[in-house]
Amino acid sequence: MGNGELLDVAEDAARNAGALLRKEVEELRLVKFEDRRDVKLKADFESETLIRLSLERSTGLPIIGEEEGGDASLYKRDELYWVIDPLDGTQNYLREIPQTCVSIGLMRGANAEAGVVYDFNRDEIFTATQDDPLKIDGRKIEPCWEKVPERAILAMGFAAGGIYSKGNLKDLITRTRRFKKTRQIGSAALCLAYVAAGRFDAYCEEGIKLWDIAAGVALVESVGGLVKLQPISDLPLTYSIWAAADECLIF
């Protein structure tokens, strides 16, 4: 299968998972795990199971998923594999805040080859490969970005794996004050999809996991956006990420 055919498989899997997550079934919001910074619902696990079955049956490629894990060494090997977040924005989903999505990325080693981000609340799907740039609901999109910080919108997140000392937060505030507006929506995958679409001009987050960003990175890079990842050495598959329309928006 080529990347285009693999993308079609991923899109079908994402839509099926989204159909499950749209159901008004209270059981899906059953809390399976919770700590001070994170929460896992039955919906996370059921969605991942559904996606894995679809991808394994159709492609046979290895999978790294948020709930069931996978072989982290794939990131350093020259072979294709899937990276899935079955429900990005779990806390939003629990509280019925409609900014959640299904994220499926196709990677080769450390390179994002293709991605699908499905906003099942709006029935809006973002897709791209490196050879077939961003489409939203099948329509080709060319982003119209602001490339001057004073006119740009910066999306931000505070991941569970981030370090938020007073010094770090003070530095973050100083750096972000030059942007026209900042936004925090609680879904890394949607933030990246919105950068790719030109709705946001930049996005940054510290301590984010690969499954949160794999698909979105492919979307941003497909339209010529810049992505910088910095591994966090003590945590596997964990990064600080900057994605932007232009170098001047990365700090």
C-alpha cells in the first residue's frame, strides 16, 4: 500500500471511532483512571480497540497507541508504523466540551508521513500526506497565516508531562505577550490541525506525547509549516513542540 491508500484506511478508522464517541452513552464517560493532571475514560480504551482492529486487519503495520502502548524503538527505525490517540481531549469529552478528536498518524521512524485528525463533534476531518497536502472534508486547503507576532494567534497547552515552575511560567508569559492573542483548547491534535488550516498561526506545548502530535505534525508539514520537536530525555516519546507558519513565531 502507498501512503495515499494507507491514509484512506486511517480515515475510515477515524470515522468509525468518531461514530462510537458521538453516541450518547453515559457508560463511555466512565472514569477508568484519574490523577491530579490526567483522566482516562472507558471511551479512550473502546475507541483505541476499534482503531487497532481496523488498522491491523487492513495494513498489518505496527501500532503505538496512547492506551495500549507499543514499541517505542520504532521511532528510531526506518519502517512505517501507526501512532494513534483514540480520544484527544479526554477531559473536554468528560465535561461535554466539544473540542475533542480522533488522531491517527502514519510515521516512518521520526518522520510524519501522513495524518488524520477527525473532529467528530463537527464532523470535520483533516487529512494529508507529504505528497498530498492538507484537505478538510476532501477539499484542498491553502492556509492564510499571519507571520508577524503582533498579528498572530498562538495556541498553547499545558500537558501532564510539562514542568511548570514559577520561573518557567514567568518566562512563558514574557515570550507570549508579543502575540496578538493566545488560545488554549485542550486538544493538541486540533491545535496542530488548526495551524495547518490557518486558523491558528503557531502552537507550543511542553511535555506532549507522540500520539498527541503525530498526525498533526504531518498536517502542518504538508502545507509548508515549520515544526520543531525537542525530546524530553527522562520520558519516552515525550517532547516540547513548536509548530508555526514562520520561524519568527517560534520561541
